[in-house]
Amino acid sequence: MAPSAAPATDDAPPAFPAFTRSQKVFTLLGAVLGLLLAALDQTIVATAGPAIQADLRIPASLYPWLTTSYFVASTTMVPVWGKLSDLLGRRAVLAAGILIFLAGSFLCGVARSTVALILFRAVQGLGSAALFTAALAVVADLFEPRERGKYQGLFGAMFGLSSVVGPLAGGFITDHLGWHWVFFINLPVGAVALALVLSRMPRLKPQRESRGGLDLVGAFALAVALVPLLLALSLGQTDGGDWAWTSWRILGLFALAAVGLVAFLWAELRAPEPLLDLTLFRLRAFSAGNAAVFIVGGAFLSGIVFLPLFMVNVVGLSATRSGLTVMPLTLGVVAGNVLSGQLVSRVGRYKALLLGSLVLLMAGFAVMAFTLTPDSTQAEVTAKMVLVGLGLGPSIPLYTMAIQNAVPPDQIGVGTAAATFFRQLGMTLGVALLGTVFASTLSSELEARMAQATSALPDSVKAEVTRAAPGVSGEGGPTGQVFRADEVKARVRAEFDAERRRAETAATPEVRAKVDADERQALAAVDAADRALKMAFTRGVSAVYHVALFIAGAALLVTLFLPEQDLRRKRRRIESRASAPEQ
């Protein structure tokens, strides 16, 4: 039953509803399970991708759409679900999101064609947006401002854990049960979450005056703005081709996105119940908080996306071991989430923690940018990335809490959705920007260093070296293959052994000596090429962290303008029959 309002005096603090302990526990459990489903699906499917591609014979040109369709649908729907949660209540939106997500999961599991799987992944994305938005808004509904930090930290930790558990679970399920179960495994977990939400969760509908229904015109205009923008950022390529950044396809998508943005702003200024109330940006905490969230999002994935390239191509780890190297970074993110939330709940202040975490993040990026070398070890890099993780962790719960604390109670869903939306948009733009920086730096370094390293080689050996070096022969991008010096050396030795056998009958000591000298020169050139390749990858990854350092500095400057509002522990509570002591 919805809480009933208690009388309040003019000088009383804002009323806050009271819920029983069991309501809070089961509501949080249902929301956490829903959030975990959506967060895991972003990583677990990536591991199963090769098996899916092989089974359905997905063309290379369509393979990225398995992720792109999910991400585009999710990001586009976040503001819509946020507004609906304010209009209809969190329970209705969370339940609808779980149902849509489970329907998409089942359809993905039974899909038998590439087009069907891509479409059903988009259905999953539509549901996941509701899970992200409603789950984080639930914390603001259940708890007073000062208590929210520790619970927002726990929810934020789910994102970090999913990046560790997802790839491991995806590999295990794919190897032992088949890729279909990567999707089917969502069904029992989602069923439990749905049961908890429907049976134990209050409506959590904000008290507000209705000014109309959902802004459908604004929602359509937002889709026209976002879908082309996200597609352009996700599909843009630096190595030319049909989707080069300067191609008519990418430029056309950007132009369509600009038209959609103008239409969206026009619709929001005239809508009686706007999807995103633009007057909220007059609140400095809302505008500065979302700007900081967007900027931090630009650097959020830099370590996770580009570090494995360094570990595989420079340190020489396998793909599996390189993925495990990211685990300490993720654990740092989880620890930063939880600890910052607990500290805010204790001290009632969040701005100092945000500034401190950004300074720590800048220190971590600086260490990575200026100390990475071709001789760096796995243990060394792992220790450095813990610092980055601890700096990133507090950004998830604390900015969300600051934004929720700034907006009116009846717009907490919109505020939470805005924070989620700007974070995801920043991540997309950041990966595109940093990917361009990495690719251009790697390409220029490879061209200069490999040309110098192989200049003295015989043509046959030079062809062998350049064929084995990724990004040099034109047979793929930087991640297409890995240069293995020992394997190249073995093939070079075999080629010179064949040359010795061909010249064996007429060989003089001088000829044999020359062959031996040429072989030593070729093997030395392979070592030089290996070193040049490692240096090129090191420079490319270091360039990424240089840019990430600049991005973190920009986030620090914006956060300086974030006002710190009071997090009151004591508020007048709204009594309800549901708040009777539990037996």
C-alpha cells in the first residue's frame, strides 16, 4: 500500500516515505538481480561471439552488430524509461524491463539467422535500459540522501564485477553447454528477479501532478538524434573503407543526428510533460554533475579496452591471460565503489571524495602514460592498473547520488536516467576518440620503425617478417594477429637451411660463410622487428593514456564547479501501515 502523507510544517524538512526492512531487502535484491542481468549481458556475449559467428556463419561485416544493436537500443531508451519510471512508478518499469529483457534473451537463444539474432539483441537492449535506470532510481526512493551512497556503491560494484564474471562465465557456458545457453541462463535468474519485484516491491511512484502522458514526439526525435550518432561512433573506422570517418555514410549519420537533436530540443521546449526537462540544467549540480559524468565516461573504458592489446603484443600473454590482467583494475573499481559509498554515508560529504578520486585517477593515468615500456611485465602493469581502478570506482555512485540529490523528488527517474545516459554516451565517444588515437599512433610508429628494422633484409625474409607483423602487410588491423618472433625465426632458419641444401654440391667455404652471415643478419633483423613492433604498440597505448589523463583533468575542473548540497540523515518520515514493526 502506498505510504500516506503525514502533516508537515513549513519549516519541516521534506517528507520521506518509510518502508519495512523486508520491503527494502527484497526490493534491493530484485533490483540488483535485474541490474546484474543487464550488466553481465554486455560482457558475457562477447566471449561467446566467436562460437556464435562460426555456428551462424555471420559475415565479418555484420559481426559488430551483435554488440552495436544492443548498445544503441539500450542507450536510446534510457531517457524514455527514466521518464516512465516517474510517471508509472519504479515497480512497473522494472517489471516491464525484466519481461522485455527475458523475451529478448529467449529469442536470441533460439535465433537461427544473423538478422534475427541482431534484432533480438536490440530487444534485449530495450529491456536493459529499464533495468539500468529503475534499479539505480530505487535507491533514491528507499533511502534518505545520506544513506544512499553505500547502496549506490553496491549497485556500481555490479558493473565492475560483471566485467570479470561475464567473460569467465561466457567461456565456461559456451564450452560446456553451447552458446545458446549464454542467453537461456538469463531466464531463471530473471524469473526470480521478476517474482521479487511483483510480490515484495512497493510501487515507488513519486507524488506528482500529472501534466500529460509520455512525450512521444520527443522520444521519436531523440531516437533520430541518438541512433545515427551511436552508429557513427561505433562503426567509424580509421583505416579507410566504406565506414571511414570522412566517408559519406559516417558524415550522413552525423548530419541526421544533428537534425534529430534540433528536433528534440524543439519538442522538449513545447511538451507539457517533457522527456527531459531542460530547466533542470539550470541546477548547477545537475548540469555540472552530468557534464562530469560524460567526461569521466570518455576515459572509463580506456584501460579495459586497450590494455589487453599491450599485454598480448608486448608482454606476450595469451588472450585469456591478458583478460585476467584486467581483473585487478576491475577489483579496484569495485573497491572504489563500495568504499566511497560507505565513506559518504558516514561523513555526509561527497565532493572531496570525488576530487580525491579524480586526482588518484590522474595519477594512475600518468603512471601508465609515462612509465610503460616494451620491457614492462605483467605484475608491473597489474599493480599500476589497481591505481586506475581505485580512481574510477567512486565516479559511478557519487555523481549519480549528487544528481539525484539535486533534482526534485518527482524527477528522480529523469535525473538518474540522465546520469546513465551521459555516462554511456561518454563511453561511446571516448572509445571512438581513443581508438582513433591508438590506431593513428600505432600506424605511424609501425611504418617508421618496421621500415628501418627490415631495410637490410633480403626480399624473401622481409616478406616473411612484414606478413607476420599486424598492421604492416595490409592484411588486417592492429588486432588482427600477433607477431611471434620465435615462429618467424623458425621459418627464416628453415628457408636458409633449404638454401644451404640447394647449394651444397657447389658450395665453397666462402659461400657457406656468406649464407651463415646472411642468416645471422636475418635473425637479428627479426629481433629488431620484434622490438620495433613492441615499441610501436607501447607508444600507441601510452598515447591513449596521455589523452585519458587530459580527459580526467577536464573532469576534475568540471567537478570543482559541482556544488555540494546537504545530505540530511534525519527527515520527516511518511508513515504507512506497511511500516509496522516486523515480527
